[in-house]
Amino acid sequence: MATIAPYPTVHKLTTDVFNHEPLKGKSFEATFIHERDLYTDTTPLDALLKSRTSTTDALGLAGAYIPCNEDSLDDGSACLLTKIAVATPDAVLVIELHFEDANYPSDIVDHTTLYNSLFNPENPLPFIGFNLDRLALQLFGEYGMRIYNGIEISSTLAKSVNDDRSAKEFVNKYRWKADLDMGTAIEVLDNENDTPSNVSILAARAWMSAVLHQASEAMSSALAAIDPINLSLLEDEELIELKKALLSSDRLRETAPDFQKHEVEVKKIGGKLFLVSQQYNSRVRETEYDLELTFENEIVNARTKKVKGKNAELVLSQSVDLDKAGALLDAVTLGKEEATTLDNQRSNFILFALQGKAAVSDNPLLQNIWFPSSEPAPRPIDPPTLKGTEYMRLNNSQKEAVEEMMQEGDKARIVLVHGPPGTGKTSVIAALTQCILGEEEPLDDKDEASQAVPVLRMDAMTIEDPNLSEGEEKEAERGPTVWIVAQSNVAVKNVAEKLVKVGIYQFKLIVSREFHFEWRLVCRHEHIYTKIKENMCVTSNLPKTKGEVATFLGDARVVLCTLSMLTNPLLQKLEFYNYMPVKNVVIDEASQIQLGDLLPLLHLHGHEISRLCLVGDHKQLAPYGQEEVQEIESIFEKDHIVKDACLLKITYRLPKPISNIISSEVYASKLIPFNNESRITCCKWLDIAGEEALEGTSYYNALEVESAILLAKELEAKEKDFRVISPYSTQTSKACFLLTRTLLCLLTVFKILARMKDEGMKWEDKCFNVDSFQGNEADYIIISLVRTKAMGFLKNDRRANVLLTRCKKGMFVLSCRELMMRDRTRDTLLGKFAFSWNASQNDLPWASYSDLEAGREMVDEDLGPAPIDSAGSKPASRRTARAEKNGKVPQPKGKGKKRK
């Protein structure tokens, strides 16, 4: 479609959205103006309204939005509404909205004409459009105007909160009923960015909305059945929160790349071609998008036919001789990652709220999060009496957290537990679970058979009551239940390990089919692995009918799964929640979950949940995308909830010198070390004279890779438990490849796997980027910082905090000393840590790559071990025990000073 000249201007436009008469090839007059033009002359708007054949005819309405890029994200304008198009079947008026600009304070903005003519509550006009929920919220939030009667066309697809309302889905479903041209229709509906080439598309989208009911009787009937959007149903503050959730979601979606790069190998089996994914996060998925495979001598397009675990079977667009094509250099899926079920649920909840079909004001948990009462909730005078075995083994701050979570009181209680690194968050979750289930007898001395049936409290006993519903009867038979969820499959697996360790076996661990055991479900102890495997279920093996659910659950009273699985449509269909009521919910990694992702849970179960416990650390990784989209919030951004958070104060993981620096710089000196190891040699910074190099969009440092391999060889030779971490995924993949190649002298991953199995050695599960390693630990950590010229996103203190807090005995930081000692670097956590450590070394030279190459030993054999368990022990000394009581920890000696 044509680019439109400057305002005001009138064009005759034609679109080929429809394939039949009379809409096929129909032209319409499009007038393009700036809102300022209406201040002195309302003729274009008046003429449009008069052109309606009836005052009850809905006006087509569409919006255009500022493209999301680095500049617009920085200035906060990304995805904001800039233009609207209002349409009748014969004419369209495109209006560039006049918005306030701080750079031009004398520019008076006045929306009176638009308000009176289009959005006047005394004369509410009917509108119809695609994505009208987004347009309605942004019209209100950015320009103060409400839609009172709006038909959101894609609502025809939203029979439930789970349904996909994308443009592609709409066109696929209605292409025959509305006789739509598939390619043109998707282009018109999908291109909402405000660019010069999209202005005529904006007009076409509004016109298409205005005439869609004419396409067929079936289409007209479907539109007539839609519940209208009416913003008068909601209070202003409710609309503002919904708009924030929608806008942050849109911005995050827009920042996603238009392609997905995969780390894969190619293999041919029985005449079929497969891609074998090397990392879970970059795996190949089943999708309708094309794959582009770049070989040394050829570029081939393909599509996935079937994906199972790591293996994706391909259908090629052309035949290819792998021998002649050469090595596979790159594999890319062309297109943005498709929306998940959780994305659809969040979007539909917002739509339903605007239609009056989803509760906001009477949803108790939403009200507690968004609109807290100014009056404190009544609290019991005495804490609950708890006798769980694990509870009795906790330290004081852990016990206080469990007691707070077990308090009876407000039905929709939200309890936040702030757990810094190594403070026993999973121990707290296990103890809480035991208390809820009603464990009272010690489990350690029981045999496994007796451990399978817990001793219940009186309030958990089955009670026969003729007035109970079927669901309540099932709940009474089973006893109290707990849902433990997290953002990732790895996190819920870690909690499952802890439950097994403390003797809680009545659980089901539900993991996605894609995750499966061949990925990262790795346990260090075989008996724990066996028990988890017995209780694990892949989603594809869930019951097929409602009648199978009770048998599937058996005696389970705990379900562990991802947040998205908790609201999965399959569980809804199976009426799973009748057997496992969603009353007690524990969310791990809560600081990594954006508030918008909690909306589906609160919508579906907000009235059932009596105890919502969120465990996390907002000083570690933020919700995905928050670095780019700063409006994204987690529960930790809600000050009224954070101020009452329970802080876990003792770190059982970190050696004292590391803990003291982290406590001082990150946790206001409230973090207390349990570990008695006090020698500064538990941490070594190395000055590697390498050079950062850019590969694609990620950095790596070849000499740091070699240094990591030399350290890994020493650690392996001394039979030490270690991991390699880097903030850059390219670095970890290169380190992992070199590790396997140099240690085993093999060329392919498959030969490596075979030899490792034969030799009884382990190389897998060794190399990670920082985002995938939060919540994990090892005795020794090798950190490759990569950068030598500038800090880049090493300036992110939350990511740096994760890097520096993974070791139990010692860590090695591969870095550039000159960069780390710059004054500007001292503003970062890595810089502060490096300065403190350097001062403790009296500014002596750091070890270098030459030292490693010469065989200088770096690992101190007698470094003190971290404790085995993270519950029930005292801090490192009486002094730190007193500090726990007072919430302070002694400052580290030799705090960094500026170099003269």
C-alpha cells in the first residue's frame, strides 16, 4: 500500500482483503489529518459521522503505535498510541493524535473535539475493531478517553481464557466464512506499527472492521454474539493496572527477535534428516515457521515435522546432499517465538475484565497486590504451634518465615519470603510443605514404606459431612494439598529433590514433554533421582479422562510444576483441581516472574487460594525482559508487600570472605555466613590478557576460554565438583566444546557421550550462562567475565550477584584487571567486589594465563567445606550469631580503596 503525504490529504484507497463481491476490490475515501486540524475545523469528523446509514451502525476503529526499538524504549514511548482510524463502509478518517511533549511545553493539547464527538459518555458511540482491548486501554491511559460500547472482533475466538486470538488464528478460522484473502488479511491485521508505509494499512484495518459484518450471515452472527467492551465497568486505578500489564507485555513481545537461533547438530537416520538441539533454551520447536539451514556450500529451507526431546525431524523444501553441502554453520527459525498459553491467558483476562466477564474489584488477591487496604489485616496474637520435623531443624529466620506463612487470618493472604543466595529457600519450602500436610513424627528413623503415609493433624482428618460438595468431599478424603510452582522446570525439579531428601514422597512432579529427562533433570544422588523419576509425569502422559485422575494422583498431596502448567487447559478439562484444590500455593523464583504472568492464576483460582507464599530474591535475576522493558514488575516491586517480607539471614553456601562482601554491598550487611572458611584464598581473581570478540550478538574471549579449560583440568584431576559460568552464551558454548574436545580428544558430541558413558566420566552439566544457573551451586565455580574494553551488561548488579554467589568452597574469576580497577567500574557490584578483594591482597599482582599455562596450581586442597544441609545449624561464630539476632554482619576487612 502507498505511503501517505503530509496532512491534510485525501486518498482513494482499495484493499484486496476480501475475495468476493461486493467487498472485493471495493474502494473507500481516506482522509488523513492531525488532531490539531480539528481545533479549528471539525468538518472531516462531522462528515464521517453523517455518512453512517444508521446511528446504530458500529464505527470501525483501529490504532497505530510507536515501533518498539532501543530509542523508544529508552525514552518510554515504545508501543504508545499515536494514530486512530475511524471508519464507515464508505469512508475512513485517520487522525494523528496530539500528545503532550515535554520538549514543547507551550504546545497546548486539547482532546475536547474527539471526546465530544466520539467518546462522550452521554452519547456513547458503538465501535468495532481488531485488538480493541489494547486500543481502549491506551486511549484511556494515554489520552483520558473511554470506549463504552466496543466489539473486539477477535473475541469470536475467545470461548475461554486459554484461546489464541492472534490475527493468523482469526484468518485461519474465518477465511471461508468471510471469504478473506489470507495473505492480505494477515498483513492488514498484523501491521500495527506507526510507520509511513503502514498508514494506509491502518485505514484498511479500520475499514475492514466496519464492513466485516457484510461478509456473510455467519460472520454477522458471530460478531453479534460478542460481549462489548465497556470501560465504565472498571475504576480508573483498575484500568491503569490493566494497561500497565498489557503495555509491558506488548513491549516485551515487540523486543523479541524476528528469528530464533538454535545450537544444533545435523544427522541423518534411515533417510530422514534430524536436527539435534544442544541446549534446552535454544532448542528447535514444532512451529509453522520456516527453518533456514546454512551449510558451508548451500542454504536450505525446511520445516519441522516432529519434535521429540532433543531431536527434530525435518521436511526440506529441496533435496540436499549433506556431503556436498559441508558442515552446518547456522540454524535459524524465521519468525518471532509464538505466543504461549500463558500469554493467551493473560491477554484474555484483560479482555474479559473490560467486558465484565472477569473479576477485578472482587478478586481478593488482585486487590491485595494492586490496591492494598490502608488498615493492617488483623493478626493472631500467638504464632501457630508447629511441630514438623523439618521446621524444628530450621534456624530462627527460617522458622519465622514458616510461621508467617502458616498464620491463619486473612483468607487471601500473601506472604513474601526474601531469600538471598544459599539461605535455604528450598528448606523453608520443604518445612512449610510438611507443616501444611500435617507431619508431626520424625521421618529420619522410619522405613520407606512408613514414610509414604504421613501422620495428619486433626484438621486434616477426613470428616463426613452430608453438606459437602463432590469437590469438597474429595478434598476432605485427600487432606490438605499444596501446589509448588516456579518459572522453570529446573526450579521445580530442585524443590522435588529437597522433598525427597526430607522424606516427603506424596508428590507429583509434572514437567513439559519438551523438557524431559534427557535435558537437565539431573540429580547428584541416584536414590533421589530414582524417587523423583517414580513421581514424575511428562505432560504427554497425563490422564486422558476425568475418571483417571484419582488413580493417577494416588496418595499425592503435593503437585510441583511450572506456573504455566498450573493453569494449563488440560488440567482444567480434567477437573484436576477437584482432586488437588488450589488453596495453598508456593511460588519459588518469584522475583523472576512478572506480575502479568500471575493474572491467569489469580483469575482462575483467586477465590480459592487461602495462602499464597512467594519465595525469591529481587537482588538476583529479574523477570525476563526487565532490562529492556523497565515497566515489567515482579511482586518485589510492590512496596507494601516487600516491607513485610521475611528475610532469611544465614547463608549456608558462601565462604565467609565472599559472604561478607556480598552482604555489605548487596544486602545492607544483614546476610550472615555459616561457613567457617575465612581465608581470602577461597576467591581468586585472574588477570587474563585476552581480547573480547563479537560473534553475532554475543561476546566471547578466546584466552579466557583456554584459561577456563586449564582450571577445569586441574579441578577434574583433583576430583573437585565444579561448574563454568559466563554471562555470555557464546562463551559457555565455546568453553563446553573445548572442554569436551581437550579432555576426551573426540570430535563429535555423540562420540563424547558414548565415551563418557564407557569411561564413567562426566562433562555434561558443566557449562552455563548466568541466567540458567540461578538456584544452582557447586563447590568450585569458574567465572569468565569475557569483557576487556567496557563492562557492557556486566554493569547489571543482579546478574553479577548471581555470578558471585554460586560457590560453596571457592571461585575463580577470569577477567581483565585493568578494566576491573577503573574508577568507573567501582559503580558496579563486580567492581566493588574486585576492589575489596584486591585491597585484601595488598594490591599484589593477580595470577595470569601464563601462570596457568606454566602449571601453577590454583586449587587449595584444604579449603573448608560448606555444610551439607541448609537447615538447623548455627552461624559461623557467636559473634555472627549475635549479628543474626540484630540483623547485621561485621564488615569485611580490607574494604576496597581507590588506588593512588
